[in-house]
Amino acid sequence: MTLRSARAKFLLTIAALAFIFLMGMGAERIITRAERSGSSDSIFPEANAQALTAGEDIPTIVERAVPAVVNISSKRVTNVSQSGNPMLQDPFFRRFFGIPEEQVQNFLGSGVIVTEDGYILTNNHLVEQAQDVEVYLPPPDGRKLQAKIVGTDKTTDVAVLKVEAKDLPILKLGRSSELRLGQTVLAIGYPFQVGQTVTMGIVSGLSKAVAERQVDVELIQTDAAINPGNSGGALINTRGELVGSTT
């Protein structure tokens, strides 16, 4: 096993154990719990405000975090004749109706840089079976980098990407197992193709479950606004630590 593959496996293991999943449930969202070093804020808004006053304010925390949250574009090419539809498997039918042999699907989402040498955590559904994955670094860097998929886990919807770059900004992993009801959290991502956005909410529920997943995963519920395109983005606490990956 090479050093790179061993490291990718290590990161994927951490991600599968440590990362949060966020799913729409009306006005609220669902996320899974993380398990990494760090600390949490108080459940009481007054205590949160005092902590922020004594340390850094929200804009300062956000400014430090946003350079590590990237925009991800992936392309998946599928063979139409292998779609399972008998009519699409008929060459005459496809030719008569002008249906191409291949179908190209494009996906847009977000990701989080977790190592300075280019390892990125995102959602598996964003890059699964993709033939081409590109990562766009936020301004002022603005580079477009080709990414390689080095690890995926469909059950937890986590994927690890690698770009060839050095000295990248990163987000430190926090410990979401210490999150408390009412704690302030921030979601950073690229919804609706309108550029990077930041939304704020609280942890509104712990140990939630999503029926369709049917896996042994602890979940966290938050009311921070999450929209299409946020998949793979960052959920951070008010210390600027990564406590989840939205989906």
C-alpha cells in the first residue's frame, strides 16, 4: 500500500466516522455526528455571546473559514443502452428518435479542504462514477484544479478527493459529539450557482435518524439554511472548526 493510498484510506475512515449528513426536513435539516478533537460552545445564547466578545466575532471566524470551502463540478457519462429501459436498448428506436448513445450529467456542489497538500472531503453522491471532477478555489486564489477521487463511501455519503497543490487553506476538524442543543453553527457552501454563501442557525436536535438511509449513524438536526449546491459544504462551530459536511 502506498503512502498516498494509506493516507486516503485514513482520511476516508475519519470522514465516515466523523462527518455529518444534512437532509431537508421542512424548515430543518438533518446531519450526522462527527468524532474528532475540539470543543463546543455553550447551549446558552448569552454564554455564546460572551465567548465571542472575549474572542473572535462571527465575521472574523467566517473570513478565516471560507478560503477552505471550495466549489466542485463533476461530469458523469452514462451509456443510454445500459439504462435498463428496453426501448432505449433498441438501436433503431434510438436512431429514429435521435437519442444519443451516451448521456452526460453535470453536478455542482461543495467541498472542504482538510490538508494543506490538497485532500478534500465532499459528498459521495456528488462525484460517484464521475469521469471528470474539477475543484474551484474561492477568490482571491480563483484557481481551477483537476481532482482525483481517492476514496468513497456510499453508506455515509462521504468521498475524499485529491488535488495537486501545496500550502492550501484548511479547516480543522472539530468534535461534533460535543455539540449541544441550541449551539450556534454556520453552514458554508455554493447553493444555486450564485457563489459562496454563509448561513447561521442552531443545533436543533441530536441523535436523529433518516428512515431511507437504514444505517447505524447518529444524526444532528440544525435549522441553518441549506439549499441545492451546498452538498459537501462545511458546517462549522463558532470556533471555526469543521463539525459536519452538509448534504
